[in-house]
Amino acid sequence: MSSGKIAVIAHALKPEAATVLGQLEDWAEKNECEIVTNLAQGKEPGHEISLAEEALLDDDEVKRRFQGAECVVTLGGDGTLLYAAHLVAPLGIPVLAVHLGSLGFHTQIEPSRLLTNLERFRKGDYRIEARMLLQVEVTPHGGSLAQERQRGEMLALNDVVVSKSAWGRMVHLRIHVDERPASDLYADGLLVSTPTGSSAYNYAARGPVLEPQMEAIVLNAICPHRINFTPIVLSGNHQIRVEFHPRKPSEEAQLLVDGRPWGTVSHLDVLKIYKAPVYLRLIVNEDRFFEKLREKLAWGGLFWKAGS
């Protein structure tokens, strides 16, 4: 990598992110690189400031600022990586995820190894994993655009969830795969997961864990009323269509994309979920998938130690 621009997405509420950002700025100055961030105000020379004191830029401004960057460094946890994926996947910029969170299943390196990995990146010594994303499309039922309701398309690195909006109630959904009837689901919600997200909410809902570089879609139910609904893994080229059961016209549900509330959907809406045309280009220098299953999800037992 020649001298250029490195973008940084920092978690504003993690004090350690400010420390790592300062180290990164010092490194960039020595290596004649420009640092751009998702923060509205940069640090003044010699002025120590918590990232929590700084306002974050809106998404459109971040995308504009990140244009042409060689790579994006995330300083946070898996949530920071999810946020980054929404912004930079359409830009095609590779992401180096630094672990400053608690679980950190998909972040790749510890802060102490950041500068070493950046040096490797400059030399072209790195590997890219193309992580599949889902695209979510919400349209009014029947194609009518008369309703003044929020509509659009969203990207999901982890999952899309259609969840009940009131305690003690279920949602009654009708699911089609490639326009073919698949299942009626009565449950607290429907969870549609990517391979990357299979180790998150899907795993907690007793769904299968997939290798993250696969191209597949997991359909899973959240507390189904009928136990005969089993999680199913589909190839990534299918399209999922979700709408409310016609016998429940007064229902509504919450739509969450990567854990972020998007809005309310009702019988007036149709959801289409399918493989996005873009990928998250994640810099992965080591294959630690099974090691992380043992460490983060306790697959080796609660007292697993390396080499035992």
C-alpha cells in the first residue's frame, strides 16, 4: 500500500478507543498517511480528549469523508463492526477490526497488534474474507405507494428480525421462499441470519453456527408456538418474502436490522430479504474460527485452556 488515507470508525463511549486513535495518528504521521474518522472534530495536537465528548458525523458525511480510503480501522467491538459494514461495504473498502469490546467474535486483532497489522497491510501481506450481507426491502402490500410510511432498503451483516411489538403477544407470519409457500409461523419473531450473524442472536435462539465465509441464509424462529418449526439453512441465492398472515390484519411488528430498530411493519407491508450485491471485505490474517468458538462460546468447556 502506498501512502494514502486510512479511515477510522471509533466507538465514542470507549475511553481506550481514544488511546488507540492517538497511537494510530502518531503512526500515520511517521508514515505520511492521512487519518480520517467518523468524528465531527479531530483532536488538537497535544490535547487529550475523550471520544465521548465529540459529536459523531451523520452517515452520509462519513461515507463522503471515507471515499478513496485504503482501509477502514474499527475501534470497538462487534457492534462497531456492524455499524462500519453498513457504511463501507458499498464503498468496497477493506476493514481491519480491532477488538475493544467484550465478546469480539468477529473483530480480528487486539489493540497491541494494530500497528503491526497495518505494516503488513502496507506490504500487501494480508488476506480478505468476503462476508455476505443481506439486503432488506420493505414495500407496501400490493405495490401501492400511497401510504406515507417509511420505506427503503437496508443492509445487514448479522441478521434481520421481525419481532412482536407487545408483551404477551405473538406475530403470525407467512413465509415464502422464491415465491413458493414455505411456512406459517406463530412466534415471538422471525430471525433471518447471515453466516457471520449465525453465532449471534441466531445461536442464542438455538440455531446452527455457520462458517462466516459461507454464502447461506438461516431461517430461525424466536420462541415458536409450535415446536415443529426447525431452523433451516438455505443457499444464499434464495429470496425470502415475509408478510402477515391474512387472518391477522390488525397485527404489527418491529423490524430490526443488525439489532438496530428500523421501524414498524404491518399487514400493509411486504418484506423481501435476499443476498446483497455487495460484501464486507474483512481483513483476516489468521483462521481462528474454531479457536474463537472455544474461547468466546465455551465450546471447549468453561475451563478450556489452549493446549489442554
